[in-house]
Amino acid sequence: MSSDNPPDERVIYRERFQGVYFDFRGKSIFTRYDRCEFVKCTLLIDHATEQLAFTACVFKDCNIDKLEPDEERGLYVKYNFLIGRWTNGGPSTRSGWPKLWPGEGKGEMTRNRSLLLGVAIGLFGALAVLTARYVAVVLAG
């Protein structure tokens, strides 16, 4: 590989990993996980891990308690869900409901879901009105 060319980045999209052991410690990974699901996986990440990204992933019953981005090292973490967290080899006492990360949202998901539901209901209502008008015109004409 030439020093003029950056290394290839590997993108893993919508994969499901169950019981997989990921050892990213001390490595430059150049991998991005998009919309992946990690179930009962072990992820080892240390301060020397570089060039790794998780976007819109779900971590269920994994060994991680939180993911923190670090742009200096190329660690990007956005829109991930941590469900049924595990600590010290046992289930966490925290709620198993999905949390919006970073900052865990504190009502952010509820507001977003309510907004989305309101928009969907509005669109469905408008579609129903237009369909009724179309049927009335067709039957009248």
C-alpha cells in the first residue's frame, strides 16, 4: 500500500452478530458498522483503538455500558441503542428500554415518536379525505 493512498474503509451494513467476541484493543480498524445488531456480544475497546464507527446500531445484552465518540482517534458513535445492558457478568438493574445515545435523550425519543405519530396520523387522514372525494366524484360523474 502506498503512503499516498489512505487505507480502505470497510462498511458493514445491517448485519446481525450474536455471541461474537470483538477485540478492537490497540488497533486501527477502519471499519464502520451501520444499522447492525449486536446480541450478547463482547466488544473490547481501549484508548488505543482508532478508526471505528457505530451508527444506528442496536446493542442488546452486550458487555458495554456506553459508547463515547473521540474524533481525534476517529471513533464515531451516533444514534445507537443500548438495550438490556450487562455489567459485571449479570443483568443491569437499569431499565431495558432503548436509550437514545449520546446523552440518553431524557424524553427525546418520546418526543420524536410523538411527532412522527402525529405526522403519520395527519397524512393518513389527508389520504382518507382525498380518497373519499375521489370516490364521490367518480360515483357522481
